[in-house]
Amino acid sequence: MTTEPDDEFAALFAASEQVRRIEKGRTIEGVVVAIGEESALVDVGGKSEAEIDIDELRGEDGGLEVTVGDRIQAMVVSTAGGLKLSRKLVLGAADARQLEDAFRTGLPVEGRVEREIKGGYEVRIARLRAFCPVSQIDIIRGTEPAQHVGRVYRFLITEYREGGRNIVVSRRTLLEREQQAAAAEARRSIVEGAAITGRVASVREFGAFVDLGGGIQGLLHVSEMAWARIADPSQVVKPGDEITVKVLRVDPETGKITLGLKQLLGDPWTSVRETCRPGQLRSGRVTRVPEFGVFVELEPGVEALIPAGETGIGRGADLKKAFPVGREIEFVVMEVDADARRIRLSVSEVQKMREAEEVREYSERGSAKPVEGFGSMADKLRAALRRDGS
């Protein structure tokens, strides 16, 4: 039976685990549940409340801007011994001392990109100006400079000198950290056999690269896009498309990820087991003509081979000329091995089958009771005339 001290220990342990899951620098939302002289308590959904200095809740006139029951957003500035919050870092109202503390502790701050200047951007953080080099504004190179002006971003202070008169910030560092965290999370779900939703990043002649999250990309080869033969991958997917793919292989050494799309579709060979039988007379479209025979598509994703010796044309004849790609032809199914995904066809058997059918029909006509001919009718007529003249 669980004792009361054990229950108390379990509750404290659960609360500490939740605190550990909330990382420093993260912006969270909570409800003010108590306001004291020096600090206030904020319910953020855990077993215990977070603490925030009372000055963080005052406006420019010195009066409190919130009351008990108000919902606020604040940044986690410490998790040691409980959650410590800062609202001014989120609102961009931090003073020089708080910005210096953020620099020393590695906390992100909020800033507005004011304008483009030589080598980068001027960023307004609270009442101070900072400089962001052009290489540090985004994780993607080559973006249009004007698209960042007027935007509010989170930055990391990389240099803080002269009491705040010389501040250098980086947005790219934060984005890379977020991408690495997202990549680590994404890799846990990228296992062989898993079905994952991603976005097509680019399309090449050999296939497409799919972004699986966190900057991780996998290759969807053209041969894995559909059961039918695909000549142009752009006919199936386009950049920006959101698709669900199956993870076929993850190389443990290189980290390369191989993806498949057709594996999530119905396998056409399943129906072949039931519909295709030896001896059937069928038709199909010629898909390719190698030296050893002719491949025919029975249905999308299912190809069968007519060996050169079963094409019905003489040895040494031009197969490609006799069976141009795209032509619809008739053939007889000779052998079906669905497990091995192999079907053998014959064109020469078509003529044999038709000849056999003609012989059968002729035999059936020959065994039928003959109709009365003109000769027998004439004999009856002469016999009748003799009787009348006697």
C-alpha cells in the first residue's frame, strides 16, 4: 500500500520533471494567481507556480498592468529551483541591465528590424539599437533584404559592449538551434517501415527530395513513386506538395534516407493472382522492346514479357519495328508466377488458338444433322407426278 510520504515524493518528482521539460528561453503562457510586494505567481499548468518579479508587471507609469486572473505571456529565464519568468524580454521592454543579463546567460530577446544598413540590419531591442550582420538574419541564404525590414524576430545577443551602446545580435544562431532540436525529434520518428508526412523540397530527373522536418531530407526515387513506369517525376509530385511516404531504408553510416510512395498504394499484383490465368487471350500495350523480347503492360504497374521466340516473327527480324512502343497487341498468357512477379506471354500462340477454334467450330458443324437437299425434293416431286399420271 502506498504511504503518504511516498505520494508527496511522487508529486514533487512529477513537478520537477515538468520544470525540466520547460527549457530556458522558451515563451510560455500562464494565469496570474497571486500578486505580492516583490513578486507574483503564475500558473503555467504544472504542479507548482512560476515566479515573476513585480517590476516585470509594471507599466511606464509604475502602476501594475495586470491583476489576479489575467493571462500573460513570459519567457523562462531560469529553471533552477523552480521557474523564473520575464515578461519584458517578450514585450521588448527590457532595460540595459536585463539585456546584459540575457547576453551572459544566452537568453533570446525580441527585436524589430528597423532598416537595412551597410553589411546588415539595424535592430531595435527595447530602447537600444543593435546590429545584425546580413549573414545572421536568416538560416536561408539569398533571401531578399527588404523582406526582413519591419519584422519582429527573436535574437541571440552575441556581443554586448560599452554598456549597451554596441550590441551585435544573431537570429540565425537561434534558427539553427531550433532546426537541430527539430531534426533530433524528427529522426526519432524516421525508422524503416514508418509512414511520414513531408513536403517536396525539389524535383530532379531521377526523383524528388522530401523534407521530413528539421531540415532532414529523404530521396523519393522515380522508381518508387508509382507501380507503373514513370518517365518524368514532375508528373507525380511538385515542389511544395505535401505527401505521405514510407521510409524504406535509413543508412546507419551515411544517414541517407530512402523513401517510397507506391508502397502506400494498392499493389496491382494482388489482383493479378485472381484475374490472370494461363491460356487466357488478352491484350495490352507495348511498353519497351529489349533485344530478348517485348514487354507489355497488362494493367498499371504490371508488366509481362513476350520472349523473342514467342513473338511470331522470324529470327533476326526487327522487334522494335514489329512491336512499336505504345501499340495495343493481343497475346496468350502462358505462365503466371505472381510471387516472383513474372508473367510469360506468347503472340505466336494466338494464331494457334484461333486455328484450333476454327477446327472445333468446323467439327461441330460437320456432326450436325444435314438439312434436306434439293436432290431428295426433286425425287419426291417426280414420284408424285408418276402417281398422278397412272
